[in-house]
Amino acid sequence: MGSIVDELEAILAPGQVDTGEVPLRRYAVDQAPVIDFQLPLAVVFPESVADVQSVVKACADSGVAIVPRGAGTGVSGGAHATANCIILSLERMDRILALSPDDETAVVEPGVVNAVLNEAAAEHGLMYAPDPASFRSSTIGGNVATNAGGLRCAKYGVTRDSVLALDVVLADGSLIHTGHQTFKGVAGYDLTGLFVGSEGTLGIVVGITVRLKYLPREVHTVAAFYPDFRLAAAGVLAVGRARVQPAIMELLDGGTLAQLDDIHGSDLTARGKSLLLVQTDGFGAAAEAEVVRRVLRDGGATVTTEASAEAERLVELRRHSRGTEVDDEYRVGEDVAVPRSRLVDYVAALEAMAAGQQVHLKVVAHAGDGNLHPTFWIDRQGPDVEPGAMDRLQVALDESITAALAMGGTITGEHGIGQYKLRWLGQEQPEAVRELQRRIKDLFDPAGVLNPGKAI
């Protein structure tokens, strides 16, 4: 397939097409476990919408698959290379095209990093609300692809709630604009909402209009340490019953606290076996935080009033609570969500699964919206593992999915299906629903060149 590489090199400027072995291997995967490792034919770096259109047209004419990629921080395999593909890295399309403080909107290219947009918005007393843990490196385009969430979801919603309009290159290379510049707009079908979360299977997003929120003038953080995880999960419901809406409500179990202590030299495990971290914001932050403290104390927590420096440190530790590892065949982090009323039940079920299958478990959760990230893993010495350990790990993973669905939950709250979670999709969505999605895919991408084998 050297011909498509030659064609792309002729279309684009020098340095925009890379076929070196090191970049091919680097860009072939994201941070998810790899099921079927494939090397792409090339890594392509468009720098404009016209570049993207030219690449898509050339690949469509040659029947070559296109795998769009942002920063590669995804953990579901949505950016894994597939057979006979090019990786379309959008990282060089990283300009903030417009920022309107009065309209409270911004227009960005897909390669703009979350933190960069927030720095620009903060100068006007605004913020971009979605904040995945990888916000310092993840891109807005990648957030759109997976409908990413983050710590502030409970109050401010997920990516879809902040996206007003999109510019999208379709599978034939044509360019369309969806959505509106206004906060309200219901003309026609919601194609913008359809593209958000479609993981690059319906089109290549090249421009994003987002709604900005007010940057809170006041933030209060409450750290509540509990003797066990289940009591901490019960504290989440207690805050909800008090009708307080925190901006952030994060839950960390003992295994996570121990790992954070080991990595960062903190003393969290000396203070409790589970941590519920609650952050209120806005003009009512102090009053809301005081209600939270009272409710959590009544539920048996040791509640601290953190100084601002300590509060920020705890939030930062939570953002890095996945640890230094990435997921692989021996260690898999999950992304299920359950109704908040079932948090306690689901945590108990996870602990029983880990004990029954003799695998390790740690759990962090965006507890405010019931989104949990349990991580199961097994010990290994080099490539060697205890006989049967890999099978037990897979059983625990399967059981965690089945239990979440039985409690009215979902197999992914914010990471997307990608390549890795396709095996469980049929448990959540009946065949009739999946067939409708396949028909939508066929409408937008009849030749099947856009991120094949992902999402549906």
C-alpha cells in the first residue's frame, strides 16, 4: 500500500506524513489494553481543515481506513490502529479560533488541550467545564469523540452538555457545520449530539464551538475520611438528601489511598480507609460546604476543613489516582456507572468479586453521578503469572459488567466503547438498537473507512 503513502506525501507538506517505525509504534495504540496490535501505514499530521479533507478523500478513494487521534489518552482502544489504516493525528490543529466573553463561547480546533482552553477562558472569568483527569494533555477533539466527563460532571455535565456546534469532515471529504452559536436551538435533528461520543466513526471533527461557564470566585473543599468504602458511599447519598449540589464529589478506596501514599509520600491511609472528597463552588460555596460537613460527620466520617493549598493537593492526587501504570492484559481499569442509590450495593459486589476471584481491586469514583472506575489486576513476575490468574481476572471483569447492568447501570460512563469494550456492548443494547446504529454508520460512512471496528 505504498501508493497511498506516496499520494499523501504529495498532497501534504514535508513533515506531515511519518512512516518511521518508532512513531508508527507510538501512534498505533492509546492507553487501553491491546487486543490485536496493528501497525498503521503512516501517521499523518494535518494542519488545516483543507488538509483533513484532502487526506480523507485520498483514503476514501483508495479504500484505506482512517483512525482519528487526539492526545492518545483514551483507555478504551478508540485510537488503536486497525489493519490497512493511517493514523490521523489532529494534534497540530491546536488553535483557539475565537473566544467571546459576552457570548460565553469559544471556537477551537480539535487539538486544543483542555488546560490551554481553560487558561484562556480564565482571563475572562470563564472556564470550560468538562475536566477529565488527563485535562493537562487531553484534547477537546478527543473529549468530543468519547463524550468525556471528569470530576465536575455532577454539577456541570459531560462534554455533550458544553458543545454547541461542530465542523465535521465526512467520509467523502465534504465539510458540514452542525448546531448553532446560541445556547438554545432545536431546528432539525440534533446532529451535533450524534457526533459527540461517536468516536470518529461518523466523521472527523475539525472545529468545535463550546459553551463556557462562569469561573467560580469561591471554592470550598471538604475531605471526609471513613473506616470503610461502603460508609463513604453512603455519605454520597446523604449529601444528595441534603439537596446540596457539589461541583466535585470523588470517592477513593483504601487501595487507592495506599497507592497515592506510596507514589506521592502523602499520609492519607493514616487518616482513614476511604476518602470522600467534596468540593462546592460559587457564591454559596461556604454555606453548602458547612451543610456537607455536618451531614458527613453525622454519618460517621472524620471531616477536615482543608486550607486551600491542601484542598488543591487532594484534588490533584485524585486526578492522578489511576497511578503510573497504563492498562494492559494484567491490569484493567473499568468505567461503569450505576444509579447513585446502588453505589453501596455495587461497591459490596466489587469487593466480593475480587475476593472470590483472588484478584486485586482498587476503586475511585465520580460519586456525584454514580460513575465508578474499579481497577482489577493480578501479580506478575516479568511475563509469568500464577496459573489460572488471567482467567480469574477476566471472570472478575465480566462479573463487574454483569452486576452493573443488573443494577440499572451502563458499561461505560465516560470512556467510550472503543475496541476493548465491544465484547460487552450486546449485554447493554439489544440487537434492534445496535442494528439502527449500524444503519446510521452506513449512512455516514458507506465504505466503512472511518475508525472501523470501534464504538458499535
